[in-house]
Amino acid sequence: MFDIGVPELLLILVIGLVFFGPGKLPELGRAIGKSLKEFKNATEENNKPAGTKNTADTEQKIIDVKEEQKK
């Protein structure tokens, strides 16, 4: 997605430390991560055809049934 290497990542971290301080940086990272996750989920939901269910739940149920059959 992004072509960021270790030196660039360290530079971003140092700049973040200077601007926000060490106490605020973890909170800021969590907020950014949560926002990115919500954005990704929203775009995935938008790309699904209308009327489809969550396939992860269905796949887990199938796995559970197969495990029960093995017993």
C-alpha cells in the first residue's frame, strides 16, 4: 500500500514524539488505528452485494459442524 521503509517510519515516530509527546502518542496511535479499521470495514460493507450475510460467521458455523462430525 505505502512504500515506507524503516528509516521513514522512524522519522515519522520522532516527529510524532516532538509534536504530541510520549504520553499522547499511544492514544493517538490507537485512535488512528481504530479509524482505519472502521474505514476499511465500511468500504468492505459497501462493496458487498445487497442481502449478503457476514461470511465469517457462516464459515465459522461450517467449521464447527465439521468438527462435531469428526467426534
